[in-house]
Amino acid sequence: MKFMERRIQTLERDKWDVYWSREKRWMALEQRLGGFPPKRHYRPLSDLGKTVVWERDWESYAAMEAAYEKELADPEAQELFEIPSAIVDECIELYVIPS
């Protein structure tokens, strides 16, 4: 069953550059590890300063689990977790994609 992972993140005000710098490193790591579908990033026009949404489509829950397990075991990911983040709140949603 295909589904979409959606994350709504609240950032510290005016910390977009901090967020985006770290996010680029996560995307490069995910590309190197493989198994991660590309992300689609959005910023609402009504709140350009502190909200970001990203989504990606997975082929299956098992594929998502395998990708994140590989990421969590990677030393570079451990380093990235230690870098201070501009994210102050996050909501994770999963949506079934009808076939």
C-alpha cells in the first residue's frame, strides 16, 4: 500500500537559513544511503517566517521502516542529530494513497 509521509514543522522565527542548511545535509545523506523518495517542501504564504511542510511518497510502510532504520544506524546521521535545529515543533502525518 502506497502512502504519503507529511511533516509540518514550526521553526524559530527567522531561522529559515539555519533550517535549510541542516535540511540540505539530511537530503544529501538520504540520497547517499538510498531508499528515500525525494521530499517536496512547502512554505505557506501566510507564514513565511516559521512554518515549513515537507512530503514524500513511499511505496510501502516496510520501505519507510527500512530506510529510517538504515539512517538511524549511520554515523553521519548521528552527527546531524547533534546539530542544533531551528525546529521547535513537528507534526508527522501518514496518508494512504488510493490506488
